[in-house]
Amino acid sequence: MYRIYLYKAALFALGAAMLTLGIIIVSQREILMAPLAYFAGAVLSIHGVRNLFSFISRGGKLGQKRKEAKLITALVNIGLAVLIIAMPELSFTLAAYLLAAYLLFNGASKLADFIVAKIDKQPGHYLDLIAFIFYLVFVILLLVHGQSTYTFLMISGIYCILFGAETLSDFVTLALPQKFKNDMKRHIRISIPVFISTFMPLGTLRYVNEYISLNDELPKLDTEDRGDGAPPDMEIMVHVSNNGSGKIGHLDLYIDGEVISYGNHDTASHRLFGVFGDGVMFTANKETYLNFSVTHDRQLVFSYGLRLTPEQLAEVRGAVIKIKKDTVPWQAPYQAACEAKGTENVKLSDYHDYCSELWNGTHADFYKFNSGKFKTYSILSTNCVLLTDEIIGKAGTDIVCISGIASPGIYYDYLERLYMTQKTMVISKTIYDRKTMRKLKKERTNNNE
């Protein structure tokens, strides 16, 4: 129970601090340049020293890659801290260029959305073009000599105000009686920057791996029953691994006995180095799919169980039906070869695409879209997050991403917040790894006996 009160206090403190900081930055921009630089330098120094101390004290118990990561992180943070404190004006100039690059990246995602929607003949695509122009204007202001620092501080201050107000709103919501929360309305949230949220699942993965290496078990979760004892109505699963794109993560959901997942899985359709491609959705058995994810893909899966009202559940099921209406069955290359030539005449080693390996391990059912917004996959927007949001959004969640980039980390951050709060739709959290799946398999075997 103390964790709930601690979380509420932290939420209030963060919201108040960000709101105050934003107001001060907007009203006192030039005066705050040096103090802000020193403060940022101090924060980086503390973080660097903390990682250095962890490297020295725990180095013998951690794996080689984790030890190297801690040492590199410590040295980089300390080096940046020295640079910022020694040359604050240069630091703000560099920060302005980094912000310009970030906004340009967001703008590029909107331009990509416009192009894809134009090709797929989707309505409303000119809004994406307007959003691209909006981002481009701020990028130009950030790059104009003499305006970069002013614009950077103004944007940063406004963001702090909005984020602080949103965080305080979350705190107030926690303090409201339950009857005011039951009818959740979907609205725009000011989430943490995508370059932070993107790697939040990876950070948790590394924390869990470090905890396991030191304690030989998973971290203890709050096991308090937050529902009525019955299984959740649906689950949202966040996948993350230390390999390649797995560091960014993946999002899918489980409802009515099947996992629903979406991605750029048809390698033959990849365009622009896999940024675009044919959207592929698959459905699979939960246990088989989780076992494949944690063994074959070496992923850690965070599964959040949701309790929905009958009306919300009906809306979600309706959204699933609507999405499936836009699909047609599709076969993975290995699956097609097996059905055409016979399993005994085909070798899996000749097929290196994800879908072939997934079908071999789970016998999932694959689909492609013949119409709709998911016909073309885009790694920055029309991705696994958008499809999950299209479905769960019918339950009234408020994950409307305004940054232009939809990352699994945004959902992970939101679900974790709800899990830390009593009497929300998130009633459970489960971490799946190889040990967990072996334990579940053993328990099922014992029950069958």
C-alpha cells in the first residue's frame, strides 16, 4: 500500500516541479541560461557517478556487456556534465540543434504518413501535411542564427508547462472518487518525449536482467488483487529484447482466446530499408506465442491485464471485427511451401523470414490488408502501436500520441502508471521470461496428471 502513496506523492512533486520550471523558463529565459546549464550538469554528474559506483561495486556479478554499458554510460555522462558546466552557451546551441533534429524526425514521420495515406487513398491525409509544415516552421526557427536559443527555451518552457499540468491532472484524477473515473474519456495526453519513452521498456529489461543476475529471480511485483478474482478481459503485451529492433519493443494484445499482432513481417514487400511494407496481422495461441517470444526471440514480455465494463468490452470486440473485415488470409513463405510440396520435402533452414519461423513455432494465422489505414506499414506511425491503440482506444484510454511517432514505450509508460494506481482498468501485471514459461508448463502438466 505504501507504494501507492509514494507514487501519488512523486506524481504531485513531478507535476508541480515541471509546471513551475516551465513558467520560469518562459518568463525568465535569458536569466536562466547559466543556472539551467549548471543544473543539467549536476544531474548528469550524479547519474554518471552513480553508474560508476555501480560498475565498481557490482561489476563482478554482472555480465560483460552490462558492465561495459555501465562504464560507458558513466564516462559519457560525466564528460557531458563537464562540457555543459564549462561552456553553457555552446551547450544550449547544441541542444537547439538536437531539438531541431528531433522535430524534423517527427515532421518526417508526418510527411511519410501523408505519402502513405495518399497512396492508399485514405481520407484526412492533408492533416498530416499540415502537421509536417508545422514542425518544419519550428525547425527553421531553431536553425536561424540568433533565434535558436530563444526558440529552444520557449519550446522547452511550453512543453514543461503542458507536461506538468498533465501530470498534476493525473494526480487529481487519482484523488477523485471512483464514480468519476468509470466513464473514461479519450483525450490528448502530453507524454514524455518519444526519444525517452522509446527506450523505457529496454531500460526495464536491463534492470530486470540485472536483478536476476544478482538475486536469481524476477523482481517482486505488487500481487494485491485489484479485480474481482476473475481473469482480465484482455491483456496488452509489451515485448522487448537486447537485439536489434527488439530494443525499441513491440506491442500486441490478447482477447477472447487469441493474440492479435501487427507488423512489417513480409520481407519481400519491404521498402526503404524496411521503413515501409505490406501490413501483416497474425493471430496465435497465447501460451505458444509467448513461449516462442521468450525462447526463440529471447524477449522479455510485460503483460498488463485490463478489466473492462460490458460496454467497453463490446466496443473493443467491435473494433477487432472491423479491422479483420479489411483483411484477407496470407501465408508465410515456409507455410506456403509446406502446403504445396509437403512438410517432409521442405527445409525451414531455407527460409529466414520471421513469419516462416513464427508459423513453424506457433502455427499462427496470417492476414494482409486489402484496404484501410493498416494496408501499408510505417515504422514511425502505422505500426503495432497504432493497431493496438485502434482497438483498445474503444475502451476509453487516453493515449492519443501528438508527437507524430507512435512507440511501444508510450504505451508502456501509460500502462505502468495505471498499474501503480488503485482502481483503474489495469488490474494485473505479469513478466514472462523463459523461467516463467517453464514454470507455467510444469504447472499445467501437474494439473493434467
